[in-house]
Amino acid sequence: MAYWLFKSEASTWSWEDQLAKGDVGEEWDGVRNYQARNFMRAMEIGDLGFFYHSQKEKSIVGIVKICATAHPDSTSDDARWECVDIKAFKSLTMPVTLQMCKEDPRLTDMVLVNNSRLSVQPVTPAEWAIVCELGGVKA
């Protein structure tokens, strides 16, 4: 199993929106960055990801599960752009802010801390466990 992080502006697509989709899940569409697209191509069904509210909140608020592997992005006619489908898996007991991640010495190498602009990014198993601990959920 691999771990990931998905960033979204809460005003565009929030954790509450994701929860409302239930087991059907939702296409993680609109990504127009080759590195982020390549990460999605590497995802497998059952992989887990953090759901991160960017912009104003800047915090990890939930956990999603990959429910469909990479396929053409329905919001683009360009075959280069693909996406995965994700469904809500679990809410964090308490949000884990970007500031908390930056202040925790165990997370100094986390992509979120060093490249906060990348919309889809990998998370190591060790980072996953630490963020889950900070968020009050079992890894």
C-alpha cells in the first residue's frame, strides 16, 4: 500500500463535499501538473491519501481511499490528463495544520513541508503514521 496527499481549496471541493459522495467517490479531476499526474498513475485501488484543505485552512482534515485507478480526466479533451477516483474513508479527530507539520522535526522531509504547491504528492509510511498520530486517528 502507498500513501498520498490530495490538496483542494475548501471553497471549490471540501472534505464535507467528499464525505457527501459516500462510497461512490469522486473523480480527482482538473490536475494539470505532470508530476501530480504521474503520481496518480502510480496509485492503486486501496491506497490511502490525506485530504488537505489548501489556501485559508492549510490543514489535513481527512483520509481518502483510492477507488479507481488512473483514467482519462473527464474535464479535459487532452489525452495527457488523467485522474483517479477517491472516496472518503475517515475524518481526522483534529485537523493537522501545515504549521504543525513544519514544526514537527520528524516531518522535515515531507513533500508538503518542502513543496506545498504540488496538488497531489506522495507520503512515506513514517510520515503517514506521524500525521495520523497528530490527527488523533489510528494509522
